[in-house]
Amino acid sequence: MTSAPLLSSTGLRVTFPGRRGAAAARAVDGVDLDIGAGEIVALVGESGCGKTSLARALLGLVAPTAGRVTFGGVPLSYGSRELKAYRRRVQLVLQDPSGSLNPRHTVYDAVAEGLRIHAYAGDERAAVAEALSRAGLRPPERFFLRYPHELSGGQRQRVVIAGALVLEPELIVADEPVASLDASVRGEILALLLRLRDELGLSALVVTHDLGLAWNIADRVAVMYLGRIVETGPVESVLTAPQHPYTRALLSVLPESPEPPVVLTGEPPDPSRIPPGCRFHARCQVLSSGAAEEAGVAERCRTGDLPVLPGSGPGAVACHWAAAREGDGPRA
């Protein structure tokens, strides 16, 4: 990106205290991430990697332990008044529309809720109708008095999106926005998000475990493992020529992958037990196969820390083996 980012995190950390004397969980452990105006960034990783904690910190739902978040170049303040104003400009779209919508509220009330919280002074009915129409529910008046149980899964997700759009935000954070939908509906919702970007200049952070989804919607991808971004860059370069072994493993299990599936061994990510060296090394197929040894970096993989990757740019990877293949040391 050449212009200043719309949303940015610098050195962001989120640590949760351990229970009954257990070690603290470093859910987000030093993350730089930028999202530009009109840009869609996919944050990808398996369950437990910290991507939802990162999204919550970017939204101001949890205060970071260290680091900072800026929006439009202004550091995020955590006072109630400042957060209320911020959340009008940055909206959340949750994974499960059934859980996001109050079953006792009509579609109209669900979409109007944000307007009422923010004491909207304009024409509420017109604003709700416009949001529903933008979300693809037309004619909008036909849905005003319907309840969530009367809608399909795709229609419920469109209502949730309309509830975010009604405040005319500049950025949305979509947490697994199509995970609960049928395959036939997923494409429609992804196409809707792309259309909103093109028509409204809307930016988005899409949190997902699905690299296939990232390929279909994102401009850039950030791959997260155990609290850190381990690879980032334009979607075409990351997904067609992945550098980090973790990214390669995630891609290998996609149905269209030409590579045999990589089965990761070892324990899944545990943010209360982050190992020394590369945090992926205990499960790394490159290290276990002997390829890291051949490259002369096996010991570095086990003991040598890697830098925090920059928030934006042409692409970066935190991997001793990938850096050795390029012949220039750890890249960041």
C-alpha cells in the first residue's frame, strides 16, 4: 500500500492470565497488521492460533496488553465515549447469524438496533430499508416484520450484514462469515462483500481458517500461527507460491491442491506454552523431513527467534528455512 493504512496495529499483544497458577496465554504475541482503504485482508489460521483474539483487539472489545491500534492515523482510546464513536466506523459481522440475531426481534428491529444505540437523528425507516437493499434483501419492506426463524441461513447472514451497514462504517471485521452456510450460499455472500467493497469503498478484515475463501475474496493474506503472523503478502503470491511450511500445509489439504496433503504432527498450538525458536518448529514437516538440516538451519529453527513481520508491503515470511533458500537470512 502506498497511502497510509485505514486500520493499523503495531506490536500488538493480548495476554490472558492463567487459571490456578497456570502460565499466562499469549494469544496475540506481537502483531503488526495494516488494512488500507477499500482493501480486503484475510486473516488465516487454524483454531487456537489467536486470530479471533486479534480481531477482538482491533475492534476494541479487549484492551491490548501492549502495542497499539490506530484508525485513520489516530490511536484507539478505550474510554466508553471514544469506543462508541469508533464502533460506528468499524463494525463486526459474526460467524453464526442464528446466534447473532435475537429470535424475538423482527428483521427491522435487528437492523435498527445500531441506529438506536447511536441515537441516529435521520429517517430510521429509510436507513433500514437502504441497508437491507444493499445487503441484497429486496424489496426491503417485505422483510421488515419477519423473524429470524422465517428466513434461510443466507438471508439471516444478509440481515447481520445489513445491521453492520446501516451505520455506514468504513471497515467491517467478518469472523468466519460463511462458515455456517451451505456451499451454494457461500459464493453469494462472498460476492456481496466484494460488491460492497467496490460500491462503497468498504474495507474488510475477513477472519477464516479457509484459504480457499481467502483466494476468492482477499487482496492480501496474513497467515497466523500461535499468536504471530508467519507469512503475509498479496493473495496471488502467498497462495500460489507459499514460503512458510505452515502455509504450505494449510494449502495442501484444499481439494484443488496439486500437492499431497501434509499431516501436521505434534501438539496443536498452545498460547501458554510458546516454544523457543520458530514457534512452528515442533510440527514442521520441513524440519522433520531433514530439509532444514540440509539447508543448515535446523538448530536455528529450534532456538533462533524470528522478527515480527511488517504490517504491509509486497510480502514477508518468518521462516529460517525459507530465508536460507533465498540466501539472505531471515526475511521480514
